Amino acid sequence: MTKLTPSNILSTIKSDKRIDQNVEFDGEGERALIWLNEGWTWNALDGNRSVEAFILFTNQWEPADTVAFLKSRIKNIEPIR
């Protein structure tokens, strides 16, 4: 299982028109915030969230998310109704 890094996040989301390509990385380099473009949500049942945080491999306190997990979350993106 490949742990998330900034470069594999950017290559995974590249060309997906639903996702804002300007990923935010926190100051400690432990999390990535991925925003969706207007009209899309990570989870409609959770108040139409437009941002999702992912844990990077550099996080010393929590297990890192994987590329497979990111891809599974991307599959669940849906339009806001």
C-alpha cells in the first residue's frame, strides 16, 4: 500500500475537473487539504462538504492514508443537488 505524498496526491487528482488542483499542505507537512470545485461534494449526507483532509506519510502521530484510500474517496464525489 502506497502511503500518501504530495507528489502522488497531485498525480492522482490531475485532470479531475471536480477537484481544485491547488492542494493545501499544512505547515507541518502532515496533512493535505483537498478542495472540490463548486457544485461537488465529498459527502452529501455530511452537509455537502467541499474539503477533505488526508494524512500524509510524514505525520508522526497518525497512520498515513494511502493512494488507494484517496482513490476510493474520489469515487464517492457527487454533485450537490
